[in-house]
Amino acid sequence: MHYQSYTLSNGLRIIHQPFSSNISYCGIVVNAGSRDEYPDEIGLAHFVEHMLFKGTEHRRAYHIANRMESVGGEMNAYTTKEETYIYSTFLEPYFARAVELLSDVVFHSEFRQHEIERERDVVLDEINSYIDTPSEQIYDDFENLVFDGNELGHYILGTPKSVSSFDSATVKRFVNRQYRPDRIVFFSFGSTPFAKVAGLVEKYFSQSFEALPFKERIKPTKNIPIRKIINKKSAQAHTIIGRQTIDMFDSRCYAFYLLNHILSGGMSSRLNNSLREKNGLVYQVESNVTFYTDTGVFYIYFACDSKDIEKCIELIDREFTRIHQQPITEKQLLLAKRQLKGQWGISSENHENVALAMAKSFLHFNDYLSFEEMLEKIDTVSSIEIQTLVDEFLDISEMSQLNYSSHFRSK
């Protein structure tokens, strides 16, 4: 086995991948994100992530920031719809220092009210900065549209109104409910011996906690196509079309990765060739697929002049029709597999991303596939599997559409 694992008595799981390097990575991933918030808590998961760095029973914010920086290391964190990550990058001799600090911020943060008031302004500035970047905000607005009425359909950052309502009691309630040891994975990637990893995690993370009920996730309702135009002043019109798809546990995920790659996996992909190279309508067009624990979303994004939106959508529909009528050949499939495996190989050289992907996989699957095992999964995908996905999901009439434009009017 290419990784080592262990479970503490309180349910917290450990995964370690040995890797010969002077640099090590370790952290925790919590099975809690923005979809685990109640209606009056929108943005709270992300706000908690910020507050973990603002003071504990043993340290003030400055000492937390300085603890790893003083030895050339880093502490980072981010929040998704379903997970929160807190992790550190450092020279291997400082592994114990990183483990102790992670334990302190996760289990001993105080969430003082005056620190909450100060950090609130930081998060509100982050929200305003995000709103000023339509090419980023449109992705969340689109998921809000596709998952309307479900917890997946609201902003990770929250809104100015929701963030302004948070206080110390609100933050503590969320952490006590969602940050249970049995919903946390500690991950390690580096040359530290596993016995040392497990021993240090046992020392600092083995606390017992009252098992408070966590918020149960609600599966989104079936895909319903919706069209929406949001009036935004910008040099270009931004558009996303897409729909709900399969979840991360579906065996067809690797086939979907390949289909997505065929559509927009580079300059030679079908959508880029059609919209940019042949017609010069866009600078960028991309598709992507995201898998959640009980659903997924596939989308195509492009930015163009307002007058060209319908033409771009027509060209996308034409590519859908072509792939329906002319199934992927074995030669085309072999080329797509080779390209995708090459891209994954390049990305695997980013060891920080590998460590984070390992953590997410172990959190949800209690397993982690090696790079070679993932390539084997790609190799087993057949053209018939891809065509089945095409027939089920590439119907533009079943896709939602969101436009940012001050001029566009949908037909």
C-alpha cells in the first residue's frame, strides 16, 4: 500500500504518504463546508476558518502567525462547499511544531468577540473584492441557480448581512457541532516516519468531545433548467450553461473527466476550436465538472461581446449534436486519454495539491488511489461509457443558463 493510516480512539483518522523530500505537508480536513450551514449561518464555515487564526487559549493571533513563519514555514486554510482545510508547509524537522499548532487552533480557539468584530471587516472586504470580479463570481451564482433551494446554492463567503450577524456564540456553536473528531482527517505527506506521525497526532489530537448532532445534508432536487440574466456592467458579457450530474461515488466519474477533457481540455479541444479558433468569438471557453457527495455539476463558461452570446451557444449546441451523431472513435479516445494522463502527471508534481487531494479522498472514501491507480481507471474507460454520458447529460435544452450582461436579452 502506498499510504499508511490509523484511527484514534475518538474517531479521528490519520493518513500519511511517505515521500522523500526536505519539505513536508500536514494538516486537517474537516467534513464541514458551506452546505452544512443553516439559513441564518450563511458564510459561517468560511468565517470559522478565518477565526481559527485569531487566538487560542495559549496564543494570540500574532503568535499563531509567527509560529511556522519563524522557521520558514507557512500556515494556510480554505473552505469549500463540503470541506474545510487547515494545513502547514515546512522543513521536515519542524513536523512536531506544525502538529501541535494545528491542534491548538482547531481544538483550543477562543473566538473572542473583539477578534470577531475585527475579522468581520476583513471578510466583508473579501466579499466586495469577489463581487468586483465577475469572471469568478459567476461560478457561484451559477451553482446558486442550479441548486436553488438547497444548501449547495449559496455563497461560501456569505453575504454582508449574514456575516454582520455572527458573534462568538454563533461561531462556537458551529465548531462544536461540525468539528467532531470522527469527521476530521489528519493528513501528512513527507519523509517523517509514520510511527512519529501517529504518535504526535495521538498526543495532540486524542481529546474526547461530546458528540453533538451535526447538520444532516439534504440531497438537491432533480435538475430543472433555469435561465437568468444579471445586469452587470463589464467590458464583456459572461455566460455559463450547465446542469446537475453525478456524484463523486458514481463509477462513471472517470468517464466524465474524459468527456470534459474532450470538450475543453486544451487549445486543441472541440469547444476552443469552434468558438475561438474557427470563429474568433471568445478569448477563453472552458468546461468543468465538480462532484459532490450526493450530486455534481457540469458547466461551460465563456466571455464574449453581448451580441455574440447566442452565436456561441449555438456553436456549443452544434458540438453537442456532433458528438451525439458521431460517437467518439477509439483513436480519439486514445488521444484524449494520453492528453489527460499527461496533464494529471504534470499536476502531480505539485506536492501540496497532491497532499490536499489525498486528504479529501480519505475523508470521503476512506481510501486514496495512487497516481498509477488513477491512470488505470482512465485506461479502462470505454467509448460506450462516454457516449452514455453524452446521451444523458449533453442536451442543451436541459441546461440552465446564467448571463452577466447589461445588454443581452435572451430569445
